[in-house]
Amino acid sequence: MRLISERGGRPPHKPGPRTRLRWQSYTGAAMAVAAAAAVGAAAVDADSAWSRGLATPRWQPQSWAFGAVLTPLYATIAWSAGRAWNRASEQERTHLVAAVTVNLSLNAARSWLFFAAHSPRAGLAGTLLLDVSTLHLIRTTSRTDRRAAAALLPYAAWCWFATALNARNAQHNPCP
């Protein structure tokens, strides 16, 4: 015998443990990404005398553009990590968590190396490490979910652009 609800003849839906786990993975990934973004942003002062004194290329975006680009990229990282987590085996999850953690840590550290340390060269080293980490993250994610890995490609492209920009800044702004 089937119980009929007031909502069109179907039994009421109660989220099961799998549904809760699915949302928990997205929420956890979003929280990790938001934390990394906040830690990295804390180092950036685009209006400081040091930042304004940098010799920058004409193709460097305005400072507001970085937030406009990074916000959707960070959302994509969170979505990709949550999606891959939901499709991963226990062993794959361990590798995925490690890859995401290292990548987000390097992402935040790069800002501290460049802006807080006032060192374009240290920032370049951090950006190069971030590039390697991003490729590893894409590779690790692709083992679990190709769609989630493909979603990280714009992030990788942005990291490579940031590396080129950082290399140019390191070249024309020697350390004091």
C-alpha cells in the first residue's frame, strides 16, 4: 500500500544521507575556496604606494578586473571539487582533497609573496608552483570526473596569464 501526500499523489521526499553528503561536499568545497580567497585577498593592497609604483605592462587589467574574474573562477573550483568528490572512491577522495588543499594554499600564498612581501620574484615563484599545482589538480580531478576537470581549464588559463604578468613585473621591478 502506498501513502499519498497532498503534493500530487507522491510520497513526501525526505533527503537521504546520500543527498546530504552531496550538498556537504559542495558546501565544504565552497568554504575552503572562500577561505583561500579571503586569505589571499588580505595581502592585496592595490592602492598602496608600492603597488602604484610598480612598472606594469599596458596589458595588465585594472585592479577591479581581478575580483571580477576570480569570483567566477573560485566558484568553478568549488563546483568542480564538490562534483569530483561526489563521484570519487575513498582513495580518489584522499588524492583530490590533497590536490585541492595544495592548490588553494598556493593560490593564497602567491598574493602574500607578491604583495605583502613586495617581491615580484617571490610572487613569480609562487605563481609557477601554482601552475604546476593547477595542472596536477586537473589531472587528479579528471580521473574521477572529466566534466569537473574541464571546468578547471579557465582557471588554468587565468593562472598562466597571471604567470606571464608576474614574470613581466619581476623583470621590470627588481627587488629592493
